[in-house]
Amino acid sequence: AQGTPSELKDSLGGDRITLRIREFTSTEEAEIVCAELRNLEEVTEIFLSPSQGNAINLVVTADPLVLSKVQAAVRELGLPLFSISQSRPSLDDVYLRV
């Protein structure tokens, strides 16, 4: 892979959002949330992480309101939100994709 660190990170398709409904979310509950989040146009990929208590990892397009939209979608389901964070891809992410 060639390019500046910023170009390489941008090539991965967007920011990352990691959210957890509960400290240890059931697979069924996490799948319900994933299905709802797939309806957001800003969400390009979804990964469920059983090893992290069924944390939901999203790849999202650049939108300053995307975090609020994700939070609202979870709230509309009547579910709690244990944690949520947004980050840019790291160079480690670039390395793992090459």
C-alpha cells in the first residue's frame, strides 16, 4: 500500500463506531440492533464481536451527525446504550486489510 497515512486510512471507507447495548449483550438483542442500523444510509459495514460481549462495530461514512443517528436508532428500539465510541481507522487497520 502506498500513500500518506491519511490517504491509507481514508481508503478503508470511513470512521469506526463501536457500541455495546449492555455490558454483555445477548446475540439475539445485538442482531436486532444490527438489523435496525443497516437501515441507516451512513452505515456501510457492520461486524458483531462475540468476544467483546457482542459489541457492534460499524464502518460509517463521514457525517458529523452519524453518532447521534446511531444513538437515536438504538433509543427507538427501547434499548439501553452501555457504551459508544467513534474513531478514525488506524494504521493497524490499514495493515490488517493489506
